Amino acid sequence: MADYYIAGPMAGMPDLNRPAFRRAAEHLRNAGHAVVNPHDIAPHAHEGPCPRSYATNPDDGHAAACYLRTCLKAMLECRAVVMLPGWEASVGSREEHRNAAFCGMPIHYANEEGRVA
């Protein structure tokens, strides 16, 4: 079981906000924690077209819903969640936050440098 799942905005962000996710993952790993970065998770495998969704990944054409399905599953296997700045404006991040809170998972908030308070 990983210690932390990183959640944050992707859609509409330059490079899907990968640098912010990397900074947070690096900070947590340097502190000795096992981390799940959703950028390392493949989209939900399915036949036919992707389900309708609010965003599409420009790298592979998968809908955000394809990623959210696998990301929620991975998140629930972690001990806690780290929210990146700007998560409040992200549909997917708000859903991750809502699910983590509903399931009683500890939720931490990272600053711009990726450090958890």
C-alpha cells in the first residue's frame, strides 16, 4: 500500500501540470514515502469509444473519465491524499477530494513547491 496519492488539476494546464506532480512526488519520496502519481497510471481499458467526459487527454485521446476510473481505484489503495494547489478548480480533483473525505482518508495540502504542510 502506498503512503500518498497525489491529486491536482491537469486538464487545461500546460503539460497537464506534470511539473507540479513531479515536485510533490519527489518531495514525498525524499522523505521516505511511497507515492502514487496519477500521471503514471494508464487509463481505464475499454472497448469502443471513450465515455463522454468534460476533458480529453491531448497525449492519447482518452477522456478524463477513463483516467478517473483507474485513479480513484489507485487512490483508495493509498493511506492518504495530497492535494496540489488549484485542486478546487479541477472537476477530477474535487471528485478525488470528495471520495477521500467520504472514505475517511487523511487529506493533506501541498504548497507551490510541492511540500506538504
